[in-house]
Amino acid sequence: MSDAKQDPTSPRQATNAPLSFKQQIVPLFNAQDVSCMNPMGVHLTNYTYMSAAAGDGTFPDHANANHVYARLTGAETPRMPRGGTYWSQDELGLFNQWMQGGYQP
């Protein structure tokens, strides 16, 4: 058993505590992801956009974050990131945990 302590601010490490958008979610998106999606009106690093509570015809609430997650998992196409290395299960888990934890800033 390791005595090493986990860094709760690490973007790639899941915890039971609510995750911070700024500290754990934003670092998951690279500059190419952001520059590719911004012209399409998808603002990956903008907390107000990503945490918006509004729904749409697909999701009853938090449609922006839910659509991003669906594209990251491949449930919606085209899958994100475009032509890139897809997120690991750990990274997808962090994003999902952030959503389930109440979309904390």
C-alpha cells in the first residue's frame, strides 16, 4: 500500500469530492480542441457556457455540457476531439463526475 498522497487539484485524478471546472475540467481540453470548437459556438473553457442549465430537444437540462460529453464518448457524431486521440475512460469519468457533482466552477 502506497503512502503517496493524491493531489486533489490534478485534472486527471478522480476523487469523491465535487470537481472544479477551472481546476480539473478545463485542463483536459487542449488548445486545438478549443480553437476548433469556438467557431462552432462551443466554448469548451467557458464556465458560463458549459454549466448553462438550459435544455434542448435532446437533453432536458445542461444541454451544452451533455452534448460535449456525448461527442467525447462517441454517443454523438462527429466524435471529439476531431481526428485526435480520444479521451481515456479516466478523463471521461472526470467530466461525468463534474456533471454529476453539480457543475461546480
